[in-house]
Amino acid sequence: MPSDLPPIHPHPWVVKHREHPTLLDLLREPVELCFNLREFHTSIMNGVSFEPIKGSHAETFMSLIANEVGPHGPWGENERQHDPLYVLTMLGLHVRDYLAVAINNLASAAMLVRSGEYLFSIAPVVRSSAECSTTVTWLLDTRIDPRQHAARVMLDRAASFQQQKATLPRTGDTGARRGLKELEDSIRQFFHAAEIDNLKGSGWDKHASLANESLLGLEARWRALGELQDQGSEYQRMYGGLSLLSHPNITQLELLQRDGSYYVDEEGLRRLLWVGVLAYREAMRRALTFFGFRENDDPIGTMDEMLRRVYPEGFDVPKA
């Protein structure tokens, strides 16, 4: 391990780490990896185009989605304000923003570990990162067609507007209502009435669906990712641990106490960071593959090499 990496500070309530701080050296490289991944993200996203550039999957996506048919005819012949580029633009915006939150929260989790504030606070931050990453993976699922991509990104956007409406009911904010109404108008241009379920004038409910697509929770998205990579049971264990630590109750908190002190396993912390890194890696890989990047660059290879150096024993997990 490089000696110039900053030390990990022990949490004052974890006696084991306070008395034996060198145990935390195991976390120095994983913490540094999270910061390096954020630097990687910053540099690489400058070279990612969210337009249908020549040779990218997005270009193929545009050629296929233009042939989809809605109430006003083929999407590529839609003379109204929305066209297939509208879908691709929305998809790009969602992917860009979710990836930004995912990697920044992962770096924040690393900072919590470095500063010694890892006892309770790290799991919700890693969970938030994983939720954003798995949303990107769901949006860019390689097994679905362009119509399903369109349905998923519109469902995701509708859910965001609906959450904003529910959260700010008394503020007089009209942005969410206006945005949801405009989105509903767009959906009715792209999709036939028979494909739209639970879309009402008051907005969407949690069971809304488009073209047989519906929103998935984090557990379902995480399970789907594990099954796609033939690692279903391993991913279930990862999610179970993350969920338990993110929603603590008395019996769970009692498991963290031994001999009158809080107990935190440093290997468990290392694996917890790996959950967030693994989810981000797959999301970024999907984004780079779909939208393309600068010629002669190999950002996926660069990213994988960074991960392999720190987590060599776990690198057989990402297969998709």
C-alpha cells in the first residue's frame, strides 16, 4: 500500500479501531479509489456526447426509434414539437445527472470513512449512490428496444415531477405541475392510449405503466443487475447488508455492539464501498457504450484497471 495515502481516522466510539488504528489501513486504497473515480468521471464526461454522434449506439437508437409508431404516425414524421431527439435528449440528461450524484455521493462516503464518521452515516450515502447508478443501468438496459427506453425515461421523469408535487404541496410551486402536464402531453403524442395505464389529470400513481414498463425500486433494480451478471445470490447479500445498515432499528443496532462498545468490521466497510463502486462501474460502462466517447480513448479499460488494482478478488463479479 502506498505510504503517502492519508490515514483513516478511527471513530471515537469504536474501541477496537481507537486502540488499533492500523486495522483501518485496509480502507486507505478503497477510499482513495472513490476520489480517483470522481476525478475520472470529471475528465471523461467532458468527452461524452449526449447527441447521436456517428458510430455510437445513440445513432442506432435514433434510426430505430424514428420508426416507432404513435397516435400521430411514425415518431420520425411527427410534425409537432416533440420528435425522437426529444427522447434521446431526456435520456442523456437523466443519465448525466444520475451519474453525477452517484459518483459524488460515493466520494462523500469515502470522506466519511477517512474522517472517522463511518459508524452510522456511510450506508445511507452509499445506498443513495447505488440507487442513482442502478437507475442508469435500468434506463440503458441493453435487452430492451427504443420504445421501452422511451417509456422508462418518461416514467422516471413523471415520478420525479410527482414526488416534487407531493413534497411541496403548500409552497405555491407550479413548476412540477406544469412540467408533469407537458410531459403527459408528450406521452400522449408518443404512445397509444392502450399503452398508458394510471395516467390521470392529477398525475401518476406508483403503479403507472407505459408500454408494459413500470418503475422498479432499488431492490428490484439491484436484483435484475445481479441476475444479468449471473451473480444473483451475491448481489442479494450486498443489497441486504446495505438495506439493513441504511434503515437501522434497535435489533440491528444491538448487532453493532460488543462488550459495551460499538463494533465495526473494517472488511465490511471495504465491501460496503465496493457495493457503491460496483454499481457506478456498471452504470458508467452502459453510458459510455451507449453514447460513445472520444476516439482512441479506452475509458472503460482505464476505469476497470483502477478497480482491479484495489478490488482484485471481486473483479470477477461484473460480467454484463
